[in-house]
Amino acid sequence: MTQASATPKATRRQHDREIVALAVPAFGALVAEPLFVMADSAIVGHLGTAQLAGLGIASALLTTAVSVFVFLAYATTAAVARRVGAGDLQAAIRQGMDGIWLALLLGAAVITVVLPTAPPIVELFGASDTAAPYATTYLRISTLGIPAMLVVLASTGVLRGLQDTKTPLYVAIAGFVANAVLNVGLVYGADLGIAGSAWGTVIAQCGMAAAYLVVVVRGARRHGASLRPDALGIRASAQAGVPLLVRTLSLRAILMIATAVAARLGDADIAAHQIILSLWSLLAFALDAIAIAGQAIIGRYLGADDTDGARQACRRMVEWGIAVGVALGVLVILSRPLFLPLFTGDSTVKDAALPALVIVALSQPICGVVFVLDGVLMGAGDGPYLAKAMILTLVVFAPVALLVPTLGGGLTALWAAMTLMMTVRMLTLWLRSRSGRWLVTGATR
């Protein structure tokens, strides 16, 4: 049965199966990523407060550095999926190799910059005299693993583009287990302290990168794709990633502004903000899993010149985003009395967080639409529009958020501004999806 001749009910079932098959393993892999930091924190925390503080600073810097390059996964997914849709697996894997070579080059550049400048970078982030040496040690050692981290991002994009989200899940689980075992062995068994934790993470990341490369290289040999670096292909991958880099930096700026404003509101508000932001990030994993499915599915449909299939898949994924958003919102409302005591016993912090959590809950259907359409447009390779839309969102959000301390309303007003930000994103993405201008077909955009 073709897409055109299928009944609407059969088409929905087909899309549902595809979304679930891709999104569920993707969610597992996404959740596994922050567990690396949690495992490191749990192990290093028993060494002392200064070591844990140093780890916190270094981990924040590393997470920021790696998140800036997340376009390696997004752009590669879209490009590979298009070629899969066009039926050219050789070109799909060749495209993926270009992304992996770009990851290695960027990783080498980061090492060159960070290794000699680690002490002043740590000092710039306000590390205390006792925590700074530990932060510097962890940052310098962990920086050696950044090329592997970026290869993991690019390789994940390759496999997602090939419609495979199960392998990244298996690799993420294996990496988490290896990281935990190595950390315990090196920190306590070998008595290396925080340096052992850093080396354990580097080794685990290198192992993950090696596992991905084995899978990609096997695919390349099977389909006769070259493994050699291609300057034109690497340049094309970089050019496709630039708009997504702008988008990511704009989003990071929004989150930094929100945190800075919360800090100006007082200690209770910034503490409550951090709790809410951690929950918001966790909820984002569930919605981002659908977005990842969208990147892979939409890219494949457009590569196969099937605009009707792409439109129908987009519509169904938006319905999924809204439904999951509603479910998450209800879950937040119901779990508030149980969630907050896990993080704080301070009644002032709880009082600041409770009304803001209601706003977070109500905004989840909006977030669902935003994440899905973001994934759809990424899958379509519509990066330049995403960059412009996010810059516009930043321009709208910044003055509103910065006025919160002056106009009052506290943390509730700040999260109302965050909801405004997500609403602006939803409107810009919805207008683009309605226009149909993202429906560019072919093996390349």
C-alpha cells in the first residue's frame, strides 16, 4: 500500500509505528547522557566538598562546550536521512563520514585552545582557591576526550539518519556502565582522586566513539563508501552546521539570561530556578525524542521526493507533541508535592517554586509543538530559518526577562517570560511549517 493510496487511519498507524520505533530508543539514549555527570558527581562527592565543587565547574564548562557542537548530530541526521530516502546508501554513509571528520577537526581545535587556557577559564567562572586546582585538573584531562565526544555526536547523527536509534541507546548504556566502573576503580582503587574520574570519563567516551566507528566503517565497506577525508564534503558539513550553531548559541544565551535574572531575585529564587530548570530539562528529553524521530523521518521523506508523506508525518508528530506535552503537564502538577522535597527542605524555596511549576506545567503542550517542529525543520535542512527564528526569539525574550526584577512578580514572572519565549518559538515554527517552504525535495537541499 503506497502513502497516497493508504487510508488516513492506516497512514496514522504507520507514522505512529515509525515515531515510536525511533523516539523510544532515542529517549533512552538522551537520558543516559546526563547520567555520566551524575555518576561522576556521586563518586567524586565522597572525596570532599572542594573536589565536588571543582567537578561542578569543570563539568559545566565541558557540557557547554559540547552542547555548542550539537549541530554535528542534527545536521548529519538530516543530510544522511535525505540520501537514505533517495535510495543512495553509499552517499548517505559518505555524508556521515564527512561529519565525523569535521568532528575530529573541531575536537582537535578545542584541545588546542583549552589545554593552555584552563586555569584562567576556571578562574573566570569564579572558582574558589580550594576548588580551582581540582577544576583545572578535571578540565584539562577531560578536554582530551572532547574529540571522542564530538565523534559520538556526529556518529549518532549518522545512525539516526539511517533510521537506527537502537544502536545509540546500546552504546550509551554501555558507556554509562563503563564510566561508572572506571571511575570507581581509578578514583578509589588506583587512588587517583578527581584525576581518576576525569580519566575514567575520557576512556569511556573513547570507547563509545570506537564502537560507533566500527558500526559506521562496516556500513561504509558494505556499501563501498570511501573513508578518506574529503575537503569539499567536510566544508559542506560545516556550512550546514553554521546556522544550527547560531540557533544553539541563541538558545544558550536565553538560558543564561534567565539564570542571571533569577540570581538577581535572591538566593531562594535562584535555588528554586535551578530546581525548575533541571525538571524543565528532563521534560525536554521526552519531547526531544519525538523531535529526533522527526529529523530522521522528514529527511527520508524529502529525499524520496514525497512531500505529501512529509506533510502527513509532520502533522502526526505535532499531534504526538501536544499529547505528550499535556501528559507531562499533568504529571508535573500531580508530582509537585513529591518532587520539591527531593531537592530542598527550605520552605522559602518551595514557596518560590510552586507557582512557577504551575506555569511550567501549563506550557508543556506549547513545548511539545516547539520541539516537534524544530525537529521537522532540522530534518528538512531548514537551518537558516531556524537561526533567524531563534535570534528573533532572543530579541523578544531578553528585554522582557530583564524587566522582571524591576516590575516584580519574582520567579513566577520569569517563568512566564520563559513561556512567552516558547510561544514566540512556536509561532515562528508554525508559520514556517504552514508556508511549505521547508518542503525542498531531493538527495541534497
